[in-house]
Amino acid sequence: MLLIGIITSCSKKSTPSTPEVTLAEKRKADAAYNNGITAGVGNVLIEEKLTPNAANQLVFKIAYNEDTLAGYGKIDANGKMQYLTSTVLAKKGNTELLVTEMFPEVSKSRMYTMLNGKKGSIVVEMNHISRTRSVMSILNYNWGTGTAEVLVKSYFENGKQTAGLSALKEGEGGDRVYNCIEPQPSDDVSKSVDNTLDYFQCGGLAYDTHPTLAAIKAAIVKGIESVRNAGNMQDKKEELKSLEARYGELNNLFKSIQGKVSGYKFEKTIMAGLLKSLAATIAELKAALMPDVSLKPFAEGSLLDYDEVTGDEIKLTFTLIDNETNLPYTQQPVGVDMAFVIPGTSEAVYMETKMTSTANGMVTFRLNPKTLPEYEKYTKLTARYAFSGDNWNPSATRDITLKFIKPKLVMADGSDVPFQATFNSGVKKTFKVVNEDGRAIPVNYNDVTLQNSNTKVAYTMLKGSQDFDLTLSHEEAADQLTNIDVYYQQQKLRTISAIVIPPCGTAPVITGVTMDCDPNGNGIRIKVAFKADGPGILPYGGSGACDMTQTCYPVRLYFMSPGAPRFEIAANGYSVSLISGTVNEGVVAITIKNCVPGKGARGSLEANYPNYRWQVQVMNRCNKRSGLVDL
């Protein structure tokens, strides 16, 4: 057996191997060894020459089945990998790539596809607000302008999905980092790869190696699926299908190689090829994350005084200024954080991060305050903004005022509803709804409802497009009191305190007139007996000037002096009192001055007003009048 071995050995030495054959055999053996540790893993290549201070250098490539995982890292001044900045999962042929990137400086990471060399516009982004809080967004990203449309957004606290982030907690700015153990650079590059892969996954997009982030992974999968099923995303169907499939594969790959890279057999080499060239492409997005720039508010593109009547939204626009040239900075998009905060607190009601445009250096934040929970309770907000990655320090603020619609009930002419409104039974009054300051607002009068407190009073409501008519009526003989509660969109506007007067009926009738001298004074008293149905007569006189066609001086005394062409009201010349009965049947006394001793009432009237003619009349509130009766 020993002889055979020697002969075999000599046989091999008789046909010297070329370097290429030797390398191929070594790679075959290494691949088999690695596959024995992790099924599917083949050769592992690690960059031999790490460039000190390189921002995004290709560090390793791992063959996995027929795919390749490439890792790019930030290299420190000593030529050691500080942390992993990007990975690319390349399918066979390199026509389909999944790019993942991490930005520890600003606590963000993102993922997108590259199909046939073109970056996909669907970007999954993670924004770590603090060690316990994060936001996942799926964006429709315009790489040319740096602008993005948010398609899906999910919030997480302590690994659990929540409705939103309600506050900027005290000291949160200083905690604006990943909740992950930072990797320590190692002289052993393979150990650095293990360390940085773990950090990359923990701070990235929720891979299976960190099951505590399972809720984030589930939200990403669900979000991609919802975008893929959206009717307006059919042109991105291939991109979304690739993103969904490759994300699943990357999760499986990372889980299978976790902590094992340093145990693989690897080959140090000088990297080349497509994945090497991609380092420059990815580096373009990472270079100069915070150039020498400042944000300048753009007044013409901002609206800080919100008024719901005019329907405008809150809008804040800024221009990114290059501090060297004092011109808009457009070389690359720069992230800006915005938080709308309750004044005097650290509680944010809404937060958002956006990128500046590479077309004009501008960024605009918009907020419809009505989308905020319990928005009506806010009259002011503070807009707090800072560059992403500045940990809110420094930050600047803008004051925002909020004026929401507060509906108010008024009469049709815009005047206030009286404290106590008098309704004639069966006669309508017209009302409308305006803003509290009297300005017109859009109103759906189908949303106006009423509640009536008096069951003896019936109401009818005729709704129009600009106002509504309210008619109150009853069949009772006496006035009725009722409270009408008016609601708009189930919110109470006010209570109408209403007196509802019965129907007027027919005109009153004077049944007799007598005269005497007032036993309690020296006035001449004209006693008028009457009958009236409905609400009865108005049992009083009046004062001042009077249009004879109106109901002023409803118990009326007319006179015509000698030579006068017609009768006139004896305005301000008499008083009236109901001396017996009711307003439906009784006697009213019209008193004038003065009874002359010994002459009686009629003689005194003639003595005081020689040759005057006199008439009396009564009326009800509807201006229905009795006939004139001469004295």
C-alpha cells in the first residue's frame, strides 16, 4: 500500500499543474468546504487591498447557489473595515440586482432593485427615530430630482407596529442611532465581515437574523404586496415582483450565513468586474451626506396661517443653499426632518423626512391639519426642522396658526338669532349656517337636524342649498314655549328659545263703547267692549310716531279736528289698560284728560276738544282689525 502511494505521488509530480489549474482546484475544494458548513455557499472572495478612508469599497463576494452576495464597506484610516455600507444580491447574469444600503450617520437604511442596469423607483426605507422607535416607508422615488411619493408608511415602537409616533421624547435626539452593537474593526477581515453583517442586518431592513424585528419585516412584505396590487402600479409590476422575491432570498441568505463567514475558506484577491464598478454608483449616493449647506425658508412657497374656510393646507418650503456660493445646492439630495410640535412641549403630532430636489434645491412639507386626531383642539403648532442626521441639533422652528371652521346659526339676513325668538304659528322663519365670524362656508343642509322640547308644538323643516326654513305651529289657545336644539353634523350649534303664538283667527269685534270719568283719577275713560278669537287682541296703546298701516297703537283712538281732511291717531295722547276679561273677550279702557267737574265724561270731552270727531278700533297681532266705531 505504501508503494502504491509513492507511485501515485510520483505520477502526479510527473505532470506539473499550471497556476490556473491549481487555483481552480483550490476554489473547488474551498467551495466544497464552505458548502459543507452552509448549504449553497460556494467560494468567498475578500478584497486584498482595503483603501484607507474609502467611503464605499467592495470588500467581499460570496457565491450562493447561482447568485452572488457582494458587500461594500467604509474603511477606516488604518485600512480596516469600519462597517458595512451596502450589499448587492446579484442574480445569475447580473441583470437583476437587489441593493441594500445603510446610513449609520443618519440612522437610515434603504433597499431597491436594479434591473438591466436601471435603478428601480420603488424604494423601501427605514428611518430609526430612536433606539426604540422607527418608521418604515415604501416610496415611489425619483432619482433625478430626489423627490419621493410615500406609498406606504408604518410606525414601530419597541418592535411593535403602532398607529403613529406621538411625541419627540426628551433626549431623543441624542439617541438617534440603531439599537445595535457597533462592530469593532478587526485585523482579520473575515471576522470584520461577520461583525459588520450582523450590524448591517440589525440596523437595516429587518432580516430573519433578528427575529425581534419580525413585525417590521412583516410590514415590509405586506407593504410591497399592497403596492404591487394597486391599480396604478402596473408599470412597475416587474420591479415589484423582483423586489418581493429578492427580499425573501436575501433574508434566507443572511440567516444561513449568520456568524459563519469567518469559518469559511476564502481567497484574498483584487476585486474587479461589474460588482466592483457598482461601488462607485452606490458611493454617489453616500458621498457628502452633509455638505456645507443651510436651509433658507422660502416665504412665497409657504403658508403658515391655516384657515379651514379658505381650504388651504399648511405648507413650508425651504431652499437648500450652498454656503460657499450662496446659490441653491443641487448636486445631491439632502434629507430634512420635519416635526409639527405642540408649542411648549416636545410632543409631535406629525413627523416626516423628505429629500431636497436636485432640480432646484427645494423641499416642501405639506400637512392637512384635519388629518390629525382631535385636530380641533389645536390653535397653534410649531414646525421644528433640521437636517437628517443632525439629531435635531441644531434645529430651527416656524410658528403656525390654525383656524378651523366653527359653524354658527344665524338668521337668513346674517343677523344673530334672538335670545328668544317669536314664531307665529304656521309662519316660517329662515336660518342659515355660517362660520363663527360670519363668513360663508360650504354647508350640506341635509346634515342639519333638530330636536324639539315641546310635544304640543309641531315643526316642519324645508332644507335648501343655501339655508333652511323652520315653521312652528300648534293648536293651543295660549302661547307655547319650546326649545329647538339645532345640530349640524351631529354637533350642537345652539338652542332656539321660541315663543309660538297661536294662529290669529278672524278680526276682533267691538261689541260696545261707553264712557265715564276714571274713579281713580280725573281722566276721561272710553271703555271698549270686544270679542276676539285666536290669540286675541293686543291690549295696549303706544308711543311716538306710527305708520297707520302697522300694528303700532293696537288699541287705537282716532280724532279729526274741525276742518281737518281726515282722521289721525291720537299719538302720545292716551293710555290703555285691560280693565276686565281677557284678550279674547273683555273691556279695554282708553284714558285721556281731563274730566271737567260737573260735566261728566262726554261733556268734558266736548269741552276740552270742541267739535272734534272720535273713533276707536282694536286689532290682533296679525293686523286684523275691528270695524271703526264712532263715539
